[in-house]
Amino acid sequence: MGLLTFSINVTLDGCIDHQEGIADDETHAFFTQLMDESGAMLWGRITYEMMESYWPAVARCDTDAPLAMREWAVKLEAKPKYVVSSTRRDFPWNNSHHIAGDLRGSIEKLKDATPGGVLLGSGKLATELERLDLIDEYQLLVHPRIAGHGPTLYESGLPSTRKLELITAKPLRCGAVAMHYRRAR
């Protein structure tokens, strides 16, 4: 069974707005390595639509982008992408698959079928999967910024405190810190 790893950019005050992080070659390399090491991507509909609106065009060279971003886009194009949505049924982006119905059962099946692990990148979906006790690891890129606004990590709350075990903490040149935690069981 593969692990479900939640990975996201987060500011010091917990903001997970994708526009608040530092986007440079080193942060792209961090997420590229995570994607390379995983067997599939998992998103909620909103994150999928945000990604779908930009990255396929980068992969096709339809828009200007630095080489590191273009390489990431090409890899993302090929990676299996799973989307949890109760409102959208059609996911035309290459290698995209819809997850509907029983969330716990569907994610457990996905983990079983993906020995390389599943990389989760949606804040709201992470809250639901955390409530179901399905997230195994966390790869957070903590940015040296205070946003002062949301959305924030787990803003709708969790039923109890989650204890984590630190695996690694690696500072990046931009001041962000790559934090790898495992769920303490």
C-alpha cells in the first residue's frame, strides 16, 4: 500500500493561498522531486481546475515559462491525476480520473493501487481526509511570510490534535523550510 502524503505551500501564519508562496527554481525543484517520487496526484475540484487552467498550456509550450516550470508541467501531464468532486464529472486533462462516492473507500483503494504513494495537494480535501485518518505524511513548504489572510491550513477545524513526528527539515536559499513529518501512530 502506498502512502498518502499531503504537500502544500504554507506561510508562517498558516495561509495556503498559492499566490503567497515564493516561486523560484529551488521551490519548483522541491515539488518536482515530490511528484517524481509519487505514483499519482490527488486534488479536489477547485485545485484541479486551477491547475488545469495553466499547466497543460505550459506543457504544450503555448505560454512562456522558465525551463524548470516547463519540465514540471511535462511531468505533471504524464502523471495520473485523481480528482474528488461531487459537482463535476468530466475531467479531460490527460491522465485525469474522477473519484466520487464513498471517500474513505475510494482513497483506501487508490492507496492500495498506488505503491509509489499518492501526493495530495488540496487544502479543503486534506481537511476531509485528515478527519478520516487517511493522511500518512506531510511535506510542507513553510514560507517566511505572514499573509494576514486565508485560506488557512485546516481552517474548518479537526476533531482532535494530530501528533506528528519530524522526519527532516531543510532550509532553502529563499528562506522557506521544507518540513517532512510522519503521522505519529
